[in-house]
Amino acid sequence: MRFWTTAIIIIIADQLSKLWVAGQLALNETRPLIDGILNLVYVRNRGAAFGILQGKSWLFLIMAAFIVGALIYYNFRYSPKHWGQYAMGLITGGTIGNVIDRLYLGGAVRDFFSVGWFPVFNLADMAITTGGALVVLYIFLYDIGGEQSV
């Protein structure tokens, strides 16, 4: 239940944030939130992280289906500890949030957070990154059967 609740919350929050930004900013418009640190910049990214693999939406959709499928399988098969379910729900929700964009925006994803020199990103990207870091930690702390190894 934690897995699905987390995924659904991320999907909804991601899509609402993207709709809000698209309604507030013109494409490629920038607005400072914290002067010199954080900006809203509405862009459409046709690539993956850092803009790599531009125009390869089919590849991203195949990877997304594989990742989401593997995480759903893992959750049903192994019932990870509470926070492991949250971590995997973050990845699943973020992945689905970006897939929704790719399907409805001709292969693009709406990005809008800009921090210094770092590439522009969105809420789904933050969920995927945070969930990924937590899954790595989970792997170090627990084995497949859910027994603590440390």
C-alpha cells in the first residue's frame, strides 16, 4: 500500500506542478524564486537527464515500462521494508509522471526548476533521483528476502 500511495501522490503532484508552471510561464520564460539560486524556467526536454539522447522517446518509454514493471514485481514478490516501498514508489511515480508528459507532448517532458549551472528538472526527476538513492541504500542494508545484512 505504501508503494502505490507514494507513486500516486508523486504522479498527481508532478502533473499538477507541471500544469501550474505551464499556466504561469510562457515556454522558455524564466522567473526568479530565490535570486541567484533558484529559478522557474519552463522548458520542454526531448532528451533524458541532462538533455542526452534527444528525440529518443521510444527508448525512454521502453525503459520506463521495464523499470516500473520490475519495481511492481519486486514489491509484490518480496514485500520490502516500509521505507523501501516508499523509495520504489518515488521512482515509479516519477517515471510515470514523465511518461505521461512524453505521451501527451510528442516525446517531450516539461521541466521547470533551475538551480545555478545544473540542468533544468521537474518534480518527477526529483522523485526518481531521491528514490534511486534510497533504493541503493536499501540494497546495502537489506537483502532480497528482507533480512537486514548490516
